[in-house]
Amino acid sequence: MSDSGRHGRDQGSPYAPHTPVETAEMLDAVGVESEADLFDIPPAERFEGDFGIDPRSERELRTELGSTFRKNDELTEFLGRGHYAHYVPSVVDDLSSRSEFLTSYTQYQPEIAQGFLQALFEYQSLVVELTGLPIANCSMYDAATALGEAARLADRVRRVSGTDLLVPECLHENRRAVLENYVDGTDLSIETYPMDDGNVDVEALSGLAGSETAMVYAENPTAHGTIEARLSDVGAVADEVDALFCLGTDIIALGLLEEPASVGADVVVGAADALGLPTAYGMGLGLFATREDFLRQVPGRLVGAGEDAAGKRAYTLTLQTREQHIRKERATSNICTNQAWVALRTAMHLAWLGPEGLVDLASDCVREAEALAARLDDLRGVRAPLHDRHHFREFLARTDQPASAVASDLESSGFAVHVAGDHRLQVCVTEMNADETDALVDAFEEAL
């Protein structure tokens, strides 16, 4: 090691070994006097004071944080709207916490990552089986970014000159915001179509779709938990105008609902983190599947299976020429990493459930929502569900009293629900809170 290297290591972190002499030489080369000159921070945004945080020992810090956490309200959540709590078996935590999974990054060295690559291949295979579409990637950040990527894919492969993306008027506001961000800077525009009692108004959609339509997006279940009854008709509308049909869904619902490929879906996106993850309110997992025609346009990672020199089955990340580390600005997507470890957990959870277990869980999501809605509907001043449809996990309830006041009273009783309008609440039930439905109904009755 050189003297400067030894000196740098003695002076500080071995991961930033620059000596004062080396730093001065680099600053001179770029023509500035100090490292601060490398940053153009407006004076109004600069912080040059003191944070006022006194140093604490580990014991003192734990005591203080524990005292702070004990001030949090203990609420039983009936929230939903994209964040769903399902029981995660301990085998998922145990196996996914093995060091060979936790220390792995993108598996660009297949010779040392065969186990993880196989697990991701199995995840892709499970998504293919559930959607009926032959190509699935090994994960996206979340459902919102998957939708954004689907829109960009539609722009690249569109068979029409149109630039309109048709989305439902009840699209979750966060997903709408991410979609707007993804299409910013392109010639794509987002238009909404109306709903009829919680489902797609197919006739109105047909009137809006035309030569300017690049993609039609629908969801099943919808943002309000309703199950779409006319998905094939929605697919036919898209097909008539030669637009892509993108279907948003949920990995548990796929165990029970119509196979997306059977209703004409060209692309399937949605959330997969309901399996394998507890409710995270931030971290997610997006699924993405499509037709083989669009194989080279798929965003994110793809794991392929082949043979090694000895003729044994081997796995590798394939078709990397689509990705930004090779194609740079001409890449099909700017996704820089993916949720491989979360996809691993989802695959483990799916394998643990098996086909029958997945169907049973999905069926419970329908039965529990129906039963709770019926009990709330028996209360004076409540109509539930608001939409005369089948529901999955969640539903809207209309209250005669202002919804915000009812939600506030429920919170005082220890329950959290979503306020979805002036007189609308959204309620979500899974096996994790089903035992609390009696108490929730009692709290509703008291609040009303």
C-alpha cells in the first residue's frame, strides 16, 4: 500500500481514503477551492445551526424511544385501499432471512446465485400460472409503478397513432399521481371514464375509446373493492380500437377471479405484497405480466432457464439488452433495482398456501366482506355495501351522519377506517381483523 493510502486509512474510514493532499489535488483539477463549492445550495435552504439533539447512550435512547412509542394509539385497522394485512407464516420469515438471500443484490453473477435465481424463476412461473400470460418479470416496486411502466410500454408498442390512456374515475389517487409522473415528458395524456354502480360503465367507455386511445386500464377488484362483472366487454372495447388492454389486479384475488388472459388482457399489473409481507405502508411489490409479443419491451429483470456447459439446468438474468445498464437512455425502463427479496417472500408464501390454500384465502376475502357489510347494513343510518356488487376484502358504506364524524368516533373506540367522501366510509376486513368485527359493529352502532 502506498504512503498516501496508509495515511488516508489512518485518518478516517477505509471506504473514503482520500488524504487532504489528494482532496486538494482533485479540487484544483475541477477549479474550486473547497468541497462546499461543489454544491449550489441556495442560502435560504442552508442549515448551519445546531440540531439541538443531546448525545445519549444506547440504554438512554431505548428508554426514551420506548416512552414515545407507548404514546401511540392502539387502533385495530379496517383500512385497506392498497395495504392489506394477511397472516404471514413463520416459515417465510425463517427461510427468507437466510444470509444467502439477505446479502444478495441483483443476480448478475449466475454462477454464485443459482438458488436465488431459481426462486425468482419460480415467482415468475407462479405469476404466469395465475395470470395466464406467458411472460412475467421478477418484480416491480409496487402496483403504481407497474401501471406507469405499462403505460410506457403501450406508448412503445402501440398499434395506433393515439396517445390517450383511459383509466377509471375511481383510480386510487396515489396510483394516478405516479402514472402522471411516468407519462410526464411524453405525448401521452390521461383521460377518465365513468363507473356504473362501482363497475366500469362499458357503454360510456365504448363511446370514449377511439383511434386516439393507446391503452385502456381497468381494475379487478376495483379501488372500492367491487368485482368487475364485464371484463371481457372491457377487453373487447380495447380490441375494437386496437388499444392495449391493461388489467390491474391483486395476487390473492387471482386465485379466485377470472384469469386475465381469458378476458383479453394484454398486460397485467398489480400488487403482490399482500402475500409475504405484513402491512408496510410504503414498501410493496408490483407484479407485471404480458404477452410474448412484448417480451423485449418488458421493464425490469427477467430470469431465464437454460443449460450450463455440463448440460445441467441453469438460471440467469436474460435479455439484459433491454436494461439501462446496457442501453442507457434507450432502455425500455429506468427501473434501477427491483424487489427481489420481497418477491422471494411472496413466492414462499404462495408455495406454502398451495392452490387450495390460495382459493380458500381468496374465498374468505369475499365472505368476510359480505358478512360485515350485511351486519353494518342492519344498523340504522348505514347502507352497506354502497354498491350492489360482489366485493373483495373491502367495501364502501354510506352513513347518514358525516363520515368524518363517524370515523372520529370509531377512532375513539379503537378502530380505524377510511373516510372516502362526505358520507362514505371504506372498510376492509381480512383474517387478521375478522375477530374484531363484533366490536367494530358495536362501535358503529354507538357512533350513529
